Amino acid sequence: MATTQYLFAGFGGQGILFSGKFLAYKGLSENNQVSWLPSYGPEMRGGTASCSVIISDTAIGSPIVSKPDVLVAMNLPSLDKYEDSVASGGTIFVDSTLIERKVKRTDVKVHYINATGLANENNMPTLANMIIVGKVMAEMGQFNKEGIDAALSKVISARHANMLEFNLKALNLGKEN
């Protein structure tokens, strides 16, 4: 596996931090070294939010992600801000429901996912983030049931246990699209 650096970015309330936490717990459940570093503006919901995740099979020296291998952009300001920081040969995942412009770079792979649209069509409007995470895991060859189940059991509290099935459905929607 080596080391993969992820950057999730969007508005507060889009589940950016949850997405990163889920991926970090999945990495832990698969016996990897993990770093999770959330960041959000003072506005919280509606303000800017980003989350850096590093998953590695060796020790991680710093949680700072300055050249992500994978960027997940859930809104246009995030794509504008972070597109140029992605490592050459990296991958950018774009919520095409909310971002109309195309990625300008030609040295990265790009996936446009109608995540917010799919979430709304499937009566799960708060799970566009998990649809994109499903696509990320599928494209990166990391979609495995054991790791997903272990991670979801950690990030979904007992109080929200009814959301487990919806999160699994969202992840699978992302994998299939």
C-alpha cells in the first residue's frame, strides 16, 4: 500500500469530517498507520471544512497534507483552492451536482460524481459524502466489506444505529457510479 494522502474539502454540514474519520477508522481496522486532521471555519455549518487523512503501512511523521494524492471536492471554492495542490498523477473526485466547472489539470485522474443528486434521488440527502467515499474506495481498490463494517461500527454512534443501512447503501451507490 505504501502511503496515501487524502484531502476532503467542502462546506460545513456536508459530512467532510465524518468522511475522513470513516476512512481513518477503516485504515485502522486494516492494521495501517493513520493520521486524521480536521479543520473547519468558525461558522461550522455552512462555513469551510476540510479534513486530511493519511493511511500508510509505515509510521507517519506528520499529519500535514500539503500535496494530497487524492482530493475530494464537495464544492467549487474547495476545488478552486486545492486543485493545484494535488500531486501529479493523483486523483480528484468532484461532486458534479454542485460543481459545474471541469478540472483544469491534465496530469491527474478526475472522477465526476453526481453525489448530491444521487443522495437526493435516493432519499438520503445528507449522505452525498458517503457516496463519494464509496467511489473513492472503489477507484483506489479499497472497497472491502470487513473494513467498511468495522469503520462504520466505530463512526456511527449507537444513538444513530438506524443510519448504518443508509450509509452502506450510499457507499454502494458510489461504488456503482
